[in-house]
Amino acid sequence: MSTWRMYMGGKWVEPAEGGYFDAVNPATGEVIGKVAEGSRTDARAAIAAARQGAEQIAAMSVWDRSRLLRSIADVLEARKADLAHVVTRDQGKPYYAEALSEIEATVLAFSEAAEQIKWLETSVIPVEEKHKKVFTIRQPKGVYGIITPWNFPVLMPGEYLAYALAAGNAVVWVPAPSTSVCAVKLLECLEAAGVPGGVVNGVTGHGAIVGDEIVANPGTDAIAFTGSTATGRQIATRGAGKPLLLELGGNGPTIVLDDADLDHAAQAIAANCFYNAGQVCSSTELILAHRDIRDGLAERLVKHAKEIVLGDPFAENTTMGPLNNEQVAAKNDLHARDSVQNGASILTGGARAANQPSALFFEPTVIVDVTEACLYSQEETFGPVAPIVSFTHRDDALAMASRNKWGLVSSVFTADVKQGMYFAEKIKAGIVNINDSSPGGAHVPFGGVAGKGSGVGRIGGKHAILEMTDLKTIALDLR
């Protein structure tokens, strides 16, 4: 059985307190190895290493950083099949349908960061005094503490790491415990690509210990986190005073108007409901459908749900794997029961899938007559579900959307461009799609909106680099 250590200061090290925890394949329940269980002592050692690494990467030229990022992309590309295999074993997503494309997207993230940093221009600012020149430059923040989730265990860390390095920061990274093997394999790629020792440091373990340490410790200068709204609020409290980049939960409603192309809408919505077994913060988790087209939309969604193939994530025909952990599976059980108790009707799914190798497989689910009292409307389900709420007037849909406590991604489907823009401007969310369910592209700004629970800041392309740098103004007196 394999044993995986932590990486800091350019070396693979044993945990200070000697502890290891099991890495478990969610599709089979098989223990695939042992991962180092970090402590606060380990997190502090990683921060100390990063403080030295910060000097090295900050001293690199922009072009040198770009070449380093390109080298990382090349290593990831060369190891794509092996990395995807680890993602499937450690996270559970289907190898052919999803894991390979996750690695490809990570390659693209590093490749795009390599280019974005070269063309990020700043300004010369006109001032009244003719003997003065005022201009701006971008400088790294220093040591970034980064905490990432398990649903995209290579892509999400890759996006944060790529732009943190592009900006010239060193990193202390705490991955989700349940996908720590993926983290170790990504760190191996960074080492092989020639990332200088101390520039990226990985501490595996439990968030309440190692994550809390890197957030609160004065040795980290800024914090980035993707995860739940509740944990994000704890991080904001513990890291008070530090720059925060928080990409949190989502349950932004998708609105389908009575003039929408139902075939197109159902296809786009189903893809967004069921991809990665619904374990995506931008997933379609609540559908507001006009009463006149509700039944037609539901019928089409049921058809799409029944076409999904559950099973062995390594089989070529499998299109959906298990949920990642029991906590998420139990939440899906609860939300389905609660909806029925509140008067909803399950058209298909709504329970754990039978005859599967583990209890974490959940049936693709379509539910109608969902109300705002249901947990589907109030919480982030994080599962393969399509809950449908009916509305009569567009103002009703907007009122329901405004009461939603998240503000990450929403969508509207309509044949009327004016209607689409009306909703896009009125809905309070960081992203609103018109006749689609995803904005597409790692370079697109992605994040929440003020007054809601989906976080602060933007990840994606130049926007991430802007978040991860300080803007410095320099005034030069030429007298």
C-alpha cells in the first residue's frame, strides 16, 4: 500500500506528529493508500519555507515565470493519463467522460497564465505638475495560503496555483483531505517542472487544523479558498485583515420562460445538473419554470436523466460516478425526503442507486412541485438533482431569484433577447447566462456578488492576477 508524504521547502517530509489517514476510493470503498496527516507544526514549517520561496519567485522576471508555467503545463500534458487515473480513483469521477478533460483544463490554466502575465499592462497617470511622472506597477502579495475543495481536485488547485505563481507569490496549499492523493500527484508535477524549493508547499490534513493555521498565521499575507459559504465565513473571521479571494457556495436559480426553446434548455440544464454528479458550485440546483412549459421541460429532463449511465468510473460507457463522500450523499437523501414531505413529486431518481459497488452512487433525479420551503431552495444540495419550481409571472421569478441567498451563477432561457437582458441585469449574481448554463473558459471572471453568500473577488485569467497582486503607485519628481 502506497504512503504519501507532504511537500515543503522542495523536499518530501514526514508529518511532525507521525500521523497518516486513509485515502479511500469512493466508487469501491477500497483504501488506496495512506496520506500524511499534517499538524499545526507542519503548517508553520510550510509557511516558513514559503517565506523563503517568496523571495525567489518575486525575483524572477515575468518571462522567467511564464517559462516556468509553460514547463508545468508540459509536465501535466505528459502525465495526463496517469493524473486522470488518480482523479478517478481518489475523487470518483468517470475516467473517460470527465477525469481526462479535468487534466486538459488544468493544462490550459497553466498555459493561459503563462501568457496572461506577459501582457498585463499598467498605467501612466497624467498629473498637473509637468515635472512629475506617476505610474503604477503590480507586485506579488507575498505568501498565499490556498485551500481547495475535492470536487475538482486538480483543476481548482491548478487555477489558483497558476495565477499565484504568475503573479510572483509563494504558496502554502491545503487540499481537501478526501482527494489528497490527487494533490500529491500535482505537487510531483510541479517538482518535475522545476518549481524552486519553497515556492509551492503542500500540507495535507484536516482543514480545522492545518487550514486554520495557514489562515490565521501572520506568516501568510493573503488567503484564497473555494468551498462552502459557512467555512468561507469562518475563514473571513480567522483571516481578518488579510486580502481574501473566496469562491463559495451556489444555488443560483435557472429561469425558463414560456417562450424558451425547451429542447435546447433541457439539454443545457441537464448537462449542468448532472455533470460531476452535480458536485459543482455553479451547477443548476434550482429551476424556475413558467407554469405553461413546466411539464414539457420536466419530461425532457427525465429523458436526459434516464440516459445517464452509472457504474464503474473506469468503464468507457460510464457517464456518472459516485458522490465523493457520505456527508454529501446523506444531504442528497435528506433533501429528497424533505421535498416529498413538502408536497413535491419525484419523477425519477431521488435515492441511492442499487447494484453499484458502493453506497455513494445517487440516481439522477428530477422533481416537480418544489417550493421555496423545500431544502432544495434553501441549501446547496451538491448532487445530481433537477428540482423544478413553477411560476406564473416574470416578476414572480425575479422575486424568488432575489430571495435566493447565493449569488454565484444564474441562467435564463428565452427566445426574446430583450427579456434575457432584462433578467441578466436584474438578477443579483456574479454571472448570468442567457440561453446557456456555463460562461465557459478558465479566463472568464468567476465569483460572487456583494450582499450574497457566494464569496468575494474573482478567479480566472487576468482577473485572478489582479486579485493576487498589489497595485503600487510610483510618483517620480524630475526637478
